[in-house]
Amino acid sequence: MTPFFRRYFPDAAREGRAGVLGIVNATPDSFSDGGRHDTPEAAAACARRLVAEGADALDVGAESTRPGFSPVPPDEQIRRLLPVLRAVRAAVPGVPVSVDARFAEVAGAALGSGADFLNDQEGLADPAMADLARRSGCGAVAMHGFAEHAGLRARPAASGALGPWVASGLRGIAARAAAAGVAPESLCLDPGFGFGLKRGDNAEVLAATPLLLAAAGAAPLLVGPSRKHFLAGMYPEFASRPDEATARFCLEAVRLGARIVRVHAPAPVRAALRESLPPPLRLACTGSTNDDAMRLAREGAPDGSCVVAERQTAGRGRAGHAWASPPGVALYFSSVFRPALPPERLPLATLAFGVAVAEALEEVSGLETRVKWPNDVLVAGRKCCGLLCEADLAAPGGPVVVAGVGVNVNNDPADLPPRPIFPATSLKAEAGRAFPREPVLAACRASMGRWLSVLSAPDGPSAVLSRLAAFDALRGRAVAVSLPDGSVLRGTASGIDETGRLLVAPPASPLPSPVVAGSVFLC
């Protein structure tokens, strides 16, 4: 099944950016625009405006859940919703549409009238809603915090407890979805900013995004801060300009790893998100982008800084293997990270970046990727990308990790170097078409920052390794590992342990042998 983000936000996936979900309220009492779009004609005009401003998908709802809301019976919601939904579908054909509903009968009616996926503020707490998602095969956005928002359950009072509370809630939603048979690829999680949270609490939860990402795992994180009252406290300079405050919050959330933003006004958000990463330093030719990036890091370059080169003359891979690169077809870059990681987690950074780049290349290209321990990304069993991580724990300003990435984007097969094992390939060779390199760069940079953020969470290593297992190209295969001392270990790859070591089970041994470093070949 196509993963949620690529399924409903395909343009954002191909372009390597966050997705924008535009809001169409078919309600007379919404806190923001109640009564303005509750007729089919008005809703259609709103939909056209949102898409023109940059919305990738639309979210249509017929019940306001503002503070102190009065519940709307399902039959009334259906009466309001279906004419508006049909008008929206006709106004912007081909644009994915979700239904914002808490009741399975409302969501079911909307799916039957053309909605593509559901957005459940109650986090699939109703078994009927989870069953609907399973039976229909549609995507499901599931939000945390509605019960607290509605006064049905108390939230933690202790300072510093909110991030773990929301993360635990997201894990609970994912577990409910899995127990109900909802495909993991169908799920998107919403931490519920403004729901069950007091004004100052939202900043605390936003700062805890690494915890939320670790809890979400492969599910994309959606944030919905649009025009909510807490924004005035976070950004007093925008107190009278709620759409600009929304854009600022979305920018911070995306920088921290959110994938989708749900907003009333896409234009200022899309403009703000163009600044989500520092612009790269672009070089026509250099020796090694890793050397350049490390030099910049030692001179004080901020987290997320990046060096991109059209051509390298002294690039190097793992174990110091030298290589040069032709100009114009591949992507060569190195990014600077200043992670809040204990030293013992640094060996896992290469694996986290492998997961990140594999995800990014899948989203941009639609090709299936795999990760070969410790630092290669494969497409169709062939090497498409290599990574090299280097660290300076004594750098000015704190420890620095530089991650160098080389992606064969538009290389012709005849121009790729011969390799006896895991031969080289490119995105173009496998897909049969060329790809613009800028979206590949943007997608990789964003994904690398996101997964390094996951690794920094208390349970980050387990989240990274769990996701890596889905991409593992070696598990269950007979391998030979050439070790640094010149010996060769033969056996079956059985996974990767908690410290990032490859586990190889020799034929006559009951226990796998951990491999810290080595070159892996298939037998």
C-alpha cells in the first residue's frame, strides 16, 4: 500500500517539502470562519482559493469543536456535509479531500460521497471508526487530546510531563489502529495542539517534537495550529495577525519534523516554509563536501547547514575509499548537525540517516528502497546512494556530526562504475525517467533532520531500529563480511542490535556474532 504522505500529498512528496491541508468549514459556528462556507457555492469558492494558495489537500467538516462547543448530531452533520463535499469535489477535481468527523456514520457517508480519507479528532477511540478505516482502506488522521479538550479526562498537571503524555497518547492511537487491522501505511498522527492544552502548554509540547516523532514511527506527524488563541501568547508580535502567527508555528513544527500542516490560509504558510532549511552553499567543484562542511561547522555554521557540489575530486566513502564524481547528473552534499546525542548513540546516526534517505528517495521517486548496513541505500538490489558520517566531539559550539550523501539521480548506467556485488544504479535508470535534483536534496535534508531528532528522544534508538528493520536489505540472507583484520565472517544476517552492529549467525554457532565494521558481500 502507498504510504499516507505519498498517497494524499504526492506533489509535496515529489517536491521534498511539507504537505499543506486546507480547511473548509461547513459549519455555522466555527471559531474562525463560521457560516462563511456552509453553502455548496461558498465551499466551492473556498476550495478553489485554498488550492490556488498552495493547499495540497482539503479537509471538510460539519461540526465545530471550538472550546465550549455543542455537539452536532450525526444526521445533522451529514445533512450539512454532503452537498458541500460534492461541490468541493467538483470545484477541484483530483485534489484529495478528507472528512473531519468524530462519528463513523458521518465519515462513512462522506467516504461514500467522494471523500478520500478521514480525520478523526477522537483518535480512533470509537471501534466503529477504526473498523471503517480498515474496511475502506482509506487513510486515517488520528488526533490526540480530544477527551481532555471535552472535559472527559484530566491531563497531567506537572511541568515537563506534557510531551511524554502526548507521545504516550500517540503510541496508544497507533496500537489501537493496529489492533483494529488498520494498515500502518494508512495512519497519520496529530498531537492535538490546542486540544486539552492550556495556552502555554502548546510550546512545551512543540519542543517535545522528538518524543512525538519517536512515538509516531513511520506515521507522518500532522499539526493543526491554525488561528488558535494560544498563538497570540507564543508570538505576541503577531497577536493581531493570526495567519502570520500560524505560519510561524508551522515553520517551527516543520523544522522539528512535522510533515503536514492543517491551515485556513495556505499562502503565508507556504511562504514561511521556504525558510525551513538554511540555503545550501553551492560549489561548482570541490575536493570533498564533507571536508567543506566540517570546516564550516568548526567555524560556527548552524545546525542544518549544507554544502552541495556539482563535482567532487576527492570524495571518500567508508574506510577511506576514494572516488570522484561527474558533474550535472548526481547529487553530492554534506549537512551539518549539532545533535543533542550522548556519545554512545553516535554510531546509530549513520543508520538513522540511512533510514532517512531511503524514505526520502522513495517519496520523491516512488521506487522501493532498502538499506544495506551500514551506509548504502539500494534500489532494486543495486546501490543508488552512499553515506559517510564523521563527527567532531570537540568542535567549537559543541559536538558536530557531518553527514555526506551521494545519490545517483540521473546517471546513465553505462557511466556508473562496475561493481561485482550490489552493482550501481540511479533513480533514472530504475524509473525510466529523469528527476530534478533539487526536490531530492530538499527531501533528504528534511528527512535526515527528522530522523536525527527521533534518535535524540529517550526511546529514539528503538524507534530508529524498528524503522530500519522495514528497510533492511540483508536480514535473512547469506553473507560474507570482510573484517578489518583481514578475516572473513560467513553466516546469515539476522538483524542489527541496539548499538548498530550487524548480527551474523555462523552456520555452526547458536549465537550471532556482532560486526562493528566490515564490507558485506552476498554469498
